[in-house]
Amino acid sequence: MDSTSYIGALLGQNVTIPCVLTDKDQPEKDLNLNLVTDSVRWDMVSANGSEDNVYLFTNGRHTQYRQNSNVEGTGFKRGNASLTLYNVQQGDEGMYVCNVFVAGNKLTATHNVEVSAMPIVTLSHYEVTIAPGNEQSVTCYVNKFYPESVKIRWEKHSASSESSALDRETCISVPTKTSDGTFNVTSLMSVKPSSVQEDGDQYFCIVSHRSMKNDHSESFTVKVKEPPPTSHLPSIITFLVIIPVII
């Protein structure tokens, strides 16, 4: 049963860490463990090296060292000693060690649990109307993500040319930590169309984070309009002449 693997867990959700005993000759057969003499102990080693007890099932009794955790007794009798953590938090990240004691033998499995929170991505504007030569900024808000490491890039998609990456026009803030331990960051894009040919161009804020298998993007569209012509008609000044009348 010795094994090590990585398991991704989302902040605030539940995760089950597997630890299953099988008969090598009959792997599909359920075991019939003795709930009095056989036992399982789960421990967790955090990133700083400290080790904590998480869960103990022995002599038919359950002991939760980590609140909101569980090993199903009926499942353990069949050889399933998997641990479920409810409402996962940042402090649950670490290496979990499953020690199963059966008939005087000790079997061990380890799993590294990575806790993540998916970023919420929004834009300050989803459509920008602007005249050629003028400049306007759009902010991409990336909020509530964990861990801190995140990648943000911008791309311009134009009907008249291929997509292009944008670097010089962007400015990214330093991530700030919030009260719940997640992070927020912003990225600013400056748009300055040179002609009406850029009307309809799309700009994409693309976010990469370990909590997501694929990148997440939000886009805004640029509407380029020529300013209305300025009137050059001469001013007409009307003089009112009052002629006194003598009676």
C-alpha cells in the first residue's frame, strides 16, 4: 500500500484522501477487518516540518484531532481507511500519512494535499468607446485566490491582424493578502487606438493559477469613433438700434 501522490483541494470544500487496502490475489474482494484489533491513524506533516495527529480509529472508537474529519467505520471494515476533510482551509495543506495496523502488520500510504482557491476575475469595463489618439485604462481585478503565485497576461485580438501579446501597455500591482488568507491583485491595461480601423478589437485579460486546469480570461471590446466635426460658422452679431421718437 506504500504510495505517495498529490491531491488538490479547493478552499472551503471537502476532499477525500485515499487509503485503501486490497488483497493482492483478489484486489476486487472486500476485506473483513476486525474493528477491535485493527486500527488506522492519520497524521499530517505541515510545510514547516511540524507533525500533528489528524484522526484515529482504534478499538472501534473514532477520535477526531482535526475537527470536521472522518473515516467511515463500515468502510474501514472492508479495507477502506480513506480520510475525508470537510471545509478545507489553508492550514490543512501538507503531507498526510495513513498508518494501518492489521494483524500485527503496519501498512503506510502518504499523500501531499495542496489547498487552492480559484480566482474571481472581473473587468472595470467590458466595452470602451474612444476616439483615435485618445487613451483610456481598463482594470482587470483578480480576487480571492490562493496561493499567492498567479500569472496575468493580456492579449489583443484584432479582425485585421493576428492575436498579439501585450506587455508595455500593462501594469500589475503587488498581491495583497485579505482577512481570509486569500489574495487580490489588479492589472491595468491602457488602450490608445490610432485609427477607426481598430474598431471592434478585443482585449483579453488571461489568468493562470494552479487551482485551474485551464486559463481563465475576461475580455472587453473597443469601439473607436471619430469625434463629431467642429462647427466653424461665423458668429452673427445683431445690433438693435433704438431711435428716439419726439412727439
